[in-house]
Amino acid sequence: MRVLLVGAGGVGTAVTRIAARRPFFEHMVVADYDLSRAQAAVAAAGRTPERFSAAFADASDEAAIATLLREQRCDVLLNATDPRFVMPLFGAALAAGAHYLDMAMSLSAPHPGTPYAECGVKLGDAQFERATAWEEAGRLALVGMGVEPGLSDVFARYAADELFDTIEEIGVRDGADLTVEGYDFAPSFSIWTTIEECLNPPVVYESDRGWFTTEPFSEPEVFDFPEGIGPVECVNVEHEEVLLIPRWVTAGRVTFKYGLGEEFINTLRVLRQLGLDRTEPVTVRSDAGPVRVSPRDLVAACLPDPATLGERMHGKTCAGTWVRGTKDGRDREVYLYHVVDNQWSMREYGCQAVVWQTAVNPVAALELLATGVWRGAGVLGPEAFDARPFLDLLTEYGTPWGLREQ
Amino acid sequence: MRVLLVGAGGVGTAVTRIAARRPFFEHMVVADYDLSRAQAAVAAAGRTPERFSAAFADASDEAAIATLLREQRCDVLLNATDPRFVMPLFGAALAAGAHYLDMAMSLSAPHPGTPYAECGVKLGDAQFERATAWEEAGRLALVGMGVEPGLSDVFARYAADELFDTIEEIGVRDGADLTVEGYDFAPSFSIWTTIEECLNPPVVYESDRGWFTTEPFSEPEVFDFPEGIGPVECVNVEHEEVLLIPRWVTAGRVTFKYGLGEEFINTLRVLRQLGLDRTEPVTVRSDAGPVRVSPRDLVAACLPDPATLGERMHGKTCAGTWVRGTKDGRDREVYLYHVVDNQWSMREYGCQAVVWQTAVNPVAALELLATGVWRGAGVLGPEAFDARPFLDLLTEYGTPWGLREQ
């Protein structure tokens, strides 16, 4: 297998470090808009440097990416860029006859009239619209294959296959106790993306209503996370799992709640109230005279780059899927989860926990595709595949998952 | 009397509208860095247009301002700019042999070692250092002569002269119930200045300790404001009264508390936590490439200009001075206050309440100087003068003050 990895940021760099330890692929081309970042990610891989090479790529240029895939004879494109580049990369892979994996799906647009009640364009809609073309080409677009979405979807499939007869509710729950030394406020993931997903109308699925939206931060609940993280306030957030899981798994209700904590929710509310979440530019004075600046870009410029914070971070991050239903005629409730301790990921891979946890899942998925354990054609989510081999492979990677009966 | 008014923003424009109705001065030159703003303020005056003229002035250019004062044969400079321009305007007036009035004093600088316990450079220090030169020139610099500082200081002097034998505590308390239609968050006063005064270490005076500072937002209390405004949470804020009152009035303790309300305090805390209150520029991308922008300027650019909000504002604003002490051997506690209803100030003057309330006080003070009721030389606060004629004049201006025994 020859892989084109597009995007050499925090997650892309962690992908090269994890993949370098696995023999399943022949070569990985690491491409970025900033060639020096791609070269740094190749250097970071360390082991088997002959299996990696760096290239320039503009992720917004579909034709150029298709050419690169053909020139490099790549079987698969792994997209590790931000969601703005999903559609050109997805299109380039189809055009070049390559398979495709991403960790976030095409972007949503709110309903023009009732954004906090009805869905407009949903996450992934633009990708699923082209499913027939992928099926006809006999190629696979495996969408949402990070940790959340990704592992969380695998957990949902596993619960349906092996733990439950009927499922009333599936709730993805994400929480952490990470702190960053020397900073009162330092998000562990891109603030640009965090604002995008947290301030968009959250989406909920119910079997009798289909998909619908709510006000931001709706249905707050305190969820008790395992391995010492403890209780964290979680709220509804727009996320891919709610769109993916109901396509392959039968459940009465599907939600995604993020353990933002009261303080972070308050910060996001204030940013919205002041209009500082906006991406449309405003005019402001600068050293170069009056210029047009996006307020959200300015907020990001005031905060530290999350990928550089690993050495100052402490604590653990948990991704998981809570399921309630019945088994053998009795009520059952479980939480399937995956925890990464930042101290461990820094020591073992030199990557901070959130970034490493995102990156390990697409590498494991590539391995299952390379070995033929997972195979398919069309636009499919992680829950379209058999869960057990994936979960076993994670354990083999040294990062086991857990199950808590509750 | 010939007056040079520097600054034709919201307060400057209200000054021309109020002064136009009073015959005490011969001519007022309205000067601004933006000549069209100065011309608009002259046009806004309406009545007796022959008594007003517009001029260009750069408030940061001390020599040019002194020349303008001489050329225009002005007896007095009224400073209606922001506090960054206090020192050049104060210096220009002295150089040109004119009297000087302002509504905010020279800026403070935090103590380098213990900013939340000890004072560094205090508000007004740079002005009081030059008091001897003013005395020797026989000219008056009447500093802090807006509403707060200003009328609040007059109230303190009135309490000491007529209402109390001994004063235990003087607390200036400012609160409002103003709302702005169509905005979740729209400060009624310059956000730049509000951030400056609210996030600087608040200063407190105690007779046995002198001046000292505390953490921002310290000593929260709920103060019940009159005329239907009702209870508002107030916290310590750095303000001129605490530096002025103890110089002329004997009191055990002097504080200033601002009725910011919980929501506004929360907003300011978040701005500080994210570093968005900073004036030092950060690098951010813009339509002109990477530029250096002050985060505080960007926050201001995202919010509506307070001076333009009068038509959409509803409610009242209250400035006042609460005093506790003894009279004739018995405990006494009073609140002396001045309330402006936005509906009234818009109808009568076309000015929003907060801006109008600030502007009326220096006009009344100019009238007392023109008529010789107030006279003096040196750098003096409003409490250095007899309070009764000022309070009577406010009533004559149609904007009476109140006294509540508590």
C-alpha cells in the first residue's frame, strides 16, 4: 500500500510517528502547503525513513492533488487537514482512482429559517451525495475515521453486534482533565475548529423524528469519566457520529456531548456575544493602517498553538460511547472508552494526548484495509465495518480500550 | 470667556448642545483631529451659531495646542478627549496662560512588584506634580470635572460641609438599568476606557493606610439605586474620586464601586483570560497580509459605537456618592445622586444619557468660573470649591440632584 497523507500539522505528524512502527504499508508521501512542515513530519517519523517522503500540496487544488496521487501511484489518500479541505481532497481521490480516509466530514450550513430546530445542510451531506460514484468506481471513502468520529463509531457497532439485543440510546461522551502549566486558558485542540463545532447548532437523532437541531450547549449533564478523570459537565455539540451511527446501527436516539466544562462554555458564550467568533472580517487599525481582520483569527492569534503545548500539559483525555438498551431481556448500560494519558503519549511518541488519540485510529484503519480485513466500496462510516478486529488492533498498538458496566 | 473645547466625540458634542443654551461665554472654538467632526459638533449646537467655530487640532501636539489657544485668545481649555491626551493638553494650557478643565486625570501605571496591593503611579500623579507651576502662574487646572469624577466629588464636599460632623466612609456608587435594543451586549461607554478602568488594580483610600490597591472586581456589594433602577452588583474599580476626595475632605475610607453587574464582570474576566484586553499588538492575517493589531482595538471594532446608540437605548443612569458618618452625635447615612433618563436626554438634547450626564458638569463649572463664583489657582479637584452654587446651578439647568437618607 502506498499512502498520500495530506496535512503535516499536529495530527499528520502523529500519523507518521505511529505508522513508522507498523510494516503494513510500502510508502507514505507526506504533503503540506508548507513543504518544511512536511519535511519535519517525515523527519519526526524516525524509524524506516526510506518509507517516507515529503511533497508540496495545495489541499484546495483538486486537480493538483489528483495528479500527485497518480504520479506517486498512491492507493489511498489520508486527509489530515482541517474540514474546509474535505471536498477537494475527496474529489481528487475519486478522480485518481484512490481510496480515501478522513477524520472530519464535509461542513454543515444552518437551516436558513429555524437553525435551532431543523437541520440545514448536514455534516457529510456533500460526501454522501456522491456515494453512487464511489460504488461504481469500486473505491472506498471511509469518512470520519479519527477518534471522534471514528473509534466512537466502532464502539457503537461493537455494542450493537456483541453487547445488546435492542438499543434505546447511544451517546458519544468526550471528557478530559487536561491542564496546561502557565496558562489560565489554553485549549488542547484548534480554537478555530472548537468554536465552529461548539457554536453551530447541535444535531440530535431520534428514530421517530430523524435528525433535528437544538440551541447550542443544550441538555447539560454531568458525566463521570473513567480512570480518575471524574465528573465533567457535558453538553450537546454538532458532531459527525450523530449523522453516521443511525445509517448503520439501529438506535432510538443518538447524541454527542462534549465535556467542555462550565468555564469553557462560558468563554464560548462570551465570544459569541461580543461577535468575536465571527469569521467575516471587520475593519480595524493596524501597523499597516486600517485592515480587514476576521475576529476568530485574532482570537486564535492571542492563544498558544495547541500542538506546541504537550510538554506543559498534564492529565488524560477520554473518548467513548455510552449505550443503553437490553440484552437477553434485561436492561443494560455500558460505556466503551479509550483514555490517553498525556505523559504516556509524550514519552512514547512525543505527541500530546488529544492529537495522538486522533491519529492512531486512521493508521489502524489503513492497516485493516492493507491486510484486507476491512474492505468495501462507496462512502462508508467506521460503523459499516466489523468492530472486533479494529478494537483488537488498538490493543496490539499498545493503547487498549475499556468497557464499564453501569 | 473664550473657550477652546478639544475633542468633538460624544461628550464634546453634548458640551456644545448644553453650552449653546447658556449666555455665560463669548465664544467656543471646537477642535478635533477630524475637522468634520468638529464642524458637526458646531452644527449640532444649533442656537447662537455665531458663538461657535470649528478648528483642526492634534491633541498630542502640546506646542500646536498652545499656539491655537493664543491665536484664538482663549481663557480656558476644556479637554473632552480620552485620557491618553491629558498631559499634552494640560501642558499646553499652562504654556499659553489659560485655565484648564478635564473629566479624567493622567493615567496610572501598576506597581511593578505588587500591583494588587500597592499603588504604582496613581491617576493624576503627573498633574499634581506640576501644581506649584500652576499656582505660580495664577492659573487654575480644575481636574476630574465630569460626572464621575466631578459631580461625585462635589457631593462629597457638600456632605462634609452641610450634612455631617464626622465621616467614616465615602463610597462613590454608579449604576444603571440601560438596555440597548437589538444588542445582547453593547456598552454605553467606550469599551477601550471601560476595559482600562475595570481591569487596572482598583485603588482604595483609608486614613490610616493611605492609598492601596486590590485585585480587580474586589469587595462586591449589591447597591440599591434610586428612581426605579433598583439593586445592581457593584465592585471596586480604579477611579479618580478615590485619589481626589481625601486631598480636601476628611474621611476614614474612600472607595469607588461601579455597578457593572455580574454579566459584564464575567465578560471582562473572559477578555482578560484570553488576552483580548491587551493593547500590545499581536500578528494576525488580514486582507493586507500579516499585520500587527492590538486585541483591544479589535474588540472595540466588533462592538457598536456607544455614541450612536441613543435612539436604541432605554433606561436611566445614576451617578452618586454614599456617605456614612455622624451628625449632631447621631449616626447618619445618605446617598446623594443624579439620575438621567435616556428618553429625556434624547428628547431634550439628542444625546444619550451617559454622554449627556458627563458633559453637563464641566459646562456648569465653566459658568461658575466665568461668573467668578468659583475661582482659584493651582491643580484642584471639584471638592476644593464650594458645592452649593454648583448643585443649585444643576437644578437651574433642568437636571436636579437628589438626596436619600438611609
